[in-house]
Amino acid sequence: MSAPAKTEVHEVEHRAEVAAPAELVYRLLSDVTHGPRLFPNIVHMERFSGDGMNERVGVWLTSGDRVFPWVALRTLRPDDLRVDYRQETTQAPVADMGGSWIVEPVSERACLVRLLHDCRPASAEPDVLDFIAETLDRNSTAELAALKEAAEREAADERLVTEIEDTARVDGSVADVYEFLADAASWPERIAHIVSVDAREGGDNVQLLDWVTHTERGVDHPSKVVRVCFPPDRIVYRHLLVPPLAAVHTGSYTVTGDGDGALVVSRHTVVLSESGIAKVLGEGADVTQARAFTEQALSTSSREVLARAKEFAERRRHGG
């Protein structure tokens, strides 16, 4: 029996004008660590391997109450301000998918972003073709809108992006520290500012958490968090529900061996919402104050989590 004929490759292009320098937009697109703060449906991106131009990248995407991992093969073309990609594997109704992000300077402070797709459907059925075309149009439009918003915000004031890091040295094992961090359902019994946690699975090693924290201002604050766990030593997460002061909040916990103990690091990346500053801090408050407020609040919370993880692991080792 002969092999079925390949279906036709369909090519489509979407565009957006962005009020940000082309070099900034390319930098945001080319560095995988920026992915979660650009696109709301990305929980995490990381480079598995690469040589500075060609790279294999993991992407974890939210869809409803699930997180789906996939792998992209990317080629970076900095001289052309272009990123080419192709999905390593695809799922029906798509047989093959690739494309490009192309950034074209318009002026020193503006650019045109072109998002190209080439797609080979698994079937030539009209319903399949319509579904793929509609999905590509919807997703591309949303991605360009998200990129435009993120790039223009950072072009206006790069101080809106802040990163917070706290560390703790633990006289205990990496495994015990990781166990504490991964068991978020038990945090209300172990961490004072965690009021409640509703934990559900959202895929392999994926946690969907609805939790309530008690803030220093005496307010109970609800959050929705999706976490991807990489046992035995790392957890990454994204807040799906953020307070008015934040536009994006992502982070991670990393545990490494340190002599006969462990070193645990908590990291946050927050993109501040300029429109939310006055709502939270009052009229007249500025970005500098918002950064200081956010960094102090998140660092206080992180140090509490790390302190309880330290107690847990050291109690396991030494008893008591």
C-alpha cells in the first residue's frame, strides 16, 4: 500500500506595530527566559541545548485547567532581528508547524513585528482546515497584542520589571527541602501567612493552586498559581491571578547540594502595572516606591517560606 499523499502547506502572516525600539523587541523574543512575562499562557520556557544560534527550547503552556509541554527548535538571527522556530513534534490536526518572528525597525522608537506561520495539516478535510485557520488567527492576534503591551511597557519604563532573590543554607537534604516546597497543600499548617490552599493536578508534575495569603496590611489576598515541578530540585510557577500592582508575576524555587547540606533559592520576577500604583499605594506614589513595596513584600514572604523549609529539613535530619 502506498503512503498517503502529503497535505498542502499553508502559510499565513500577522502583523503589529509596536511603539518600542526594534532591538528591545528582538531581545525580548530571543531570550527564552522572557517568554512568561511576554505571553500570559506561558508558564515556563527554558533552553535545553544550543550553541547561541540554534537551540532546543521547552515550553509549558496553559490551556484551561491543564498545562501542556512542547519543544521548539529555534534559530536566532540577530543581524536580521529574526527568530525562526519549528515544533519538534506536533499533534493532530497539525502534521507540521513552524514560523518566524521578524522585527523590522520603523524608527528609533517603533517597529513592525511580523509573525509568520507555515502549517501542514494532518488532513485536508474542510473542517480541519477551518479549525486550524481560526486557531492560528486567534492565537497570533493574541500573541502580538501581548507582545505589543509588554514591549511598550518596558520601553516606557524598564524599572517596571523587578527581580527578587532570597537564599537559605539548610543543614538538611535536598530531597527534604524539595518535599516541603512541593507539598503546597500542607503549607497552611506550616506557614503562618498562608491561610488556605486548594491544590489540584494539571498534568504531569503540574499543580494548580488556589490559595489565600494574609498580607502585612491585614488583608486576605486570593491567588491562582500554576506550578511545574521538576523533581528532585526545582519548581517554577506563574501567578494567573495577580494583585492590581502587578501585571505579571512568575518565579521559581531551586535546591542544590551545598557540602553536607542544601542551598535553596527563591526567585520572583514581577512586572509592575503602572496603572495599579495609585490604586495600591495612593495618589502621588511612583515606580520607585512600587518597586520597594513589592520587593519588601515578596522578600518577606519568601524568607518565611525558606525558613519553614529549613526547619522541616533540619528536623528530619536531627529529629525533634
